[in-house]
Amino acid sequence: MSAIFPSSTERRRVAGFTLLEMVVVLAIMALVAGVAAVRMFSLISSWRERTQLESIEQQIVRLPMLARQRGSDIVLPPPAPPSVAAPVDIDAPPLTLPDGWVVHFDRPLRVRASGLCEGARIELEHGDRRYYRIVSPPFCQLAVDDTKASS
């Protein structure tokens, strides 16, 4: 008859996990998920910033082609218009920066209508991070500026 109705000690061994064991396991799983989620959000933010940086760099490399298509020089940063009253004929801006990005030039970057680039040093700024690049003549090739701390 014990095969049909097990005793209370036999029932405890076969009953499964206790509530305390389940709570401990769930707490450990929640802790691991929390740590992983923070790390994942940091990774996604880093990927987004890197993609935006590469987009800006590609736009700079394409400046000679854009100058040839327009048939006019491109100067970055663009010179201020002489006065408010004088109309300025400007096509689409040569650089489209994502939100939060700022570009600083050590001198104006001039790309001639022929596609030749005069070169400059640039600093790309996003929040508290700064990326330093050298734009080399004659074709606006980009290189990391080793003379400054760069990411």
C-alpha cells in the first residue's frame, strides 16, 4: 500500500524545489540580467557613436567629388555671409552632422572645384569624447592624428 500512498518523508523528497530555492535562483537571474542589460545599452550607444563618426568621415572623403559636381570651391567651415541683406546662393550643406556632433578646424578646409583638397586638422566632438583627424591633400584622405590623444 505504500506504493500507492507514499509516506510524508517520501513525498518531501519527490516534491521538487522549495520556495526559498526558487527565490534565490530568481534573484541570481535578475542580478545577471541587470548587469547584462547595462552592458548591452553601453555597447549599443558605442556602436551608434562609431557609426555616426564613420558617416562624418565618409562625407569628408567625398568632398572632392562634391566640389567637382558643383563646379565650385567648398570651404569648411563656410565663411559667414557678408551681410544679412545680401542673398547667398548655397546648395545643400557639404557636411550633415548627426545631433550632438561638432566639428572644429585648425584652419579652413578648402576643396577646389577641380577636386583638389588643401588639407587641415579637424577635431570631431561628441559629448565628452573627441576624435582627431588629419585631412591630407590632395584628395582629402583621412588619417588619425597621432600627435593628439585620439579614440
